Amino acid sequence: MNLAIIGTGYVGLTTGTCFAEVGHNVVCVDNNAEKVEALLQGRVPIYEPDLEDMIVSNVSAGRLEFTTDLAAAAEKSDIIFIAVPTPPNEDGSVDLSYIEAVSHEIADVLRPEFGYRIVVDKSTVPVSTGSKVAQVISRYAHRGVEVDVVSNPEFLREGSAVSDLMNPDRVVIGADSQRAMDMMKRVYQPFNAPIVEVDLHSAELIKHAANSFLALKISYINAVSAVCEKAGADVELVAQGIGMDKRISRNFLNAGLGYGGSCFPKDVKGFIHISEQLGAPLELLKEVERINAAQLERFLDRIREKLWVLRKKRVAVWGLAFKQNTDDVRESVAVKLIRRLCEEGAHVSAYDPKARENAERELQGYSVNYCDDMYECARGAEVLIVATEWKQFATANLVKVRELMHLPIIFDGRNLLHGENAVHAGFEYHSIGRKSLYPSRD
């Protein structure tokens, strides 16, 4: 099929590339000419495993194009996907100005002679946004233009987005027209995934409800981790026992520093705001936010308890991205942690295999020593904090790390390391929801 994707951010770029990979003809549209030119030359602005190679191969095969010309893309595409940013406002509501602007642009370029078109909301939007998009297009389009608006929310996890797109758990299609539903099902036929056929409003709610529920699971196990620490229990074992219940599952029951990134914080706030606007407030989600914020504070309190005063202490932080396998630092708990440490006068060294450049922009004004090597980051440190669950941290040579550090203290904010290995290497090992471990004095 002939598809257009408006927006070459994280969602638009990965979605368009994977559509091309299964055989569709895809043109990705962006109003940033420099970005389009870079993509045409194979330079990808984000880090995502396998994405760059897939872009290069599909551009070479002629199935994937990049352009600034929306009119030309709309003329030759049967389905137009909107994948532009939907940032949060200060009150938790969603800024829909990009969606509105693109809807207006689509209306301006569509012509009756193009034939029937489908416009798809791929961005995460509040319920009823699709109706607003349809209203804008109807208001500004030329007489005779025939358009249906569909909601097709994405469920991508940064760091595994290509895999998620190529092997989806399900595809949600919200359409109030059978014609639109049938065409959308053709788009996803090559993926062999279950298709959830719903109305437009239900599809819009599914995305917010799903992400908020996952955030709830994370906050729940983090709340349990605090109880485990007081009781001398092991949160990993508790999560294993809970997760073996098929009604619950082990996924997203990993205690740590809390959730971050571009989706969960924004979507939880957005769903709270939506529910309040509809007169059915989800007070439970406010507690989810409170627990998430408290998790970082508890972690900092434990570090202060160990070091007494943070001022002038040398602290090494492994990880800047909000999770492994991405360079995204939006709402990164690691970045929030570094801000707090710097504000209390600590001397912070930090290392991340992919997110350094983005973190430097995010932490402008803060004095951070960015390192090119995780071992060099630990040199002379009085405490090492694991803030992102990169695989290379899990396999680090802890004996070497111990030799480089001034004091042998690890605070593992992701429960990534094997505590026994850390103790064997001579470390005090502190984690989330588990007993602290100390080396033998013998």
C-alpha cells in the first residue's frame, strides 16, 4: 500500500521504516529540511537497535522516502498517518497544537481528484481528538474531499521499538467506518498480529489506560520494595512469587528508581487530566505519581545516610538514559538524580554508552564530568550508583572497579548487579527492596 507518515520523530520514523520493511511504499514527511536531508543520507537522529540498518536498506530498495513536501505525499498516499509530538502542558493536559496544525495542512493539500483518503492519529492523544481532527479537515478541506479519521495508537518500547513493531502483541484500530477499518487491516496484514477492532473513542482511551496501568504496576512493586526493606525480605523473590500468577504476570514488576521516559509520566498525567475533565477523576493515578516521586527520595536518603554529607563527595553514576538501549533522557530518573546530587554539592562523574550528548543538553548549568569509559567514571569515587540497566554494567569487572574507587560502596538503583559478586569483589552493596550486603571482615 502507499502510506504517508507526517513526523519523523521516534514514533513516525520507526513506524514508517517498519511499514516499508514489510513491503509498503512509505514516504515520511517532516518540515525540518536539514533532518530530511540527513535521513536521506542515512544519518539517523535517534539511537534504536536495528533501525539505522533498516532505514538504509529500505531507502536503497525504493520503499522508503523522506521529504518536506506534504502535498506530494498526500497525493500519492492512500493513508496518511499523523505522528507529531503531543507534549504535556503544565496542568497535565496534552498540547494538541501540532495535531491541529497538521490537520489543517492536510485539509489544505487534499483534492477531490485524489480519491478517498484515511487520516490516522498515531500520536498519543486524549479521547475525542479524532473527532476534532475530522472537524478541522471537514471545515477547511476543498468541497468533495472524502476522508475518514482513524485512531491507531502505538505501543512501542524505546530500546525494542523495531521488535515491537515487527512482532506486535496486538494492533488497535479505532474506526467508525467499515471501509476505513478494512483498509487499515490491509496495512497490518503482513504482521500477522491480532487486530482489536473498536470505535474511535475506545481506541484513544486504550493507549492512555494501558500505559497508566503499567505505571501502576511499577509503582506498586516499588511501594512493596519499601516494605521489603523494613521487613528484611527480598523484593525480587516477592515479585517472582507474585508474577507467577497468570492473572498478574512478572512483566513490569521490577523494583527500581521509578519510571521515566517520554510516555509514562506524560500519559499518566494526561489520563488524570482527561478523567477529571470527564467528571470521573482517577485518584488512584495520583498515588501512582506520588509513589514514583518518593522512590527517588528514598534512594537519596539512603545515600545520605551512608555518606552523611554529600557536599564534595565524589559520586560515579552509571547511566543517563531513562532505560537501556536508547539515548532518550526525557524524564530520566538518572538525570533527576544527578541534578539533586549536584545541587547538594557532590562532584559527579557520569557515563552512558549512548545518551551522553542528550544528557549534556539536559544538564546544562550543572557541573558534571562526562566520561567515555565506565571504569574511568568510577576512578576515585566514594560511591558508585547504577542508574540505568545497560547490559554492560551487569557484566562489569567489579574487581577492577573496586581497585579504581576510593571507597567500596555501590548503590544499585536498578537491581542489576549480583549482590554476591559485588561483595566478593570487596563492595558494600545496597539495592532496592533487598538486604544490604557487606564483605566479610575476616
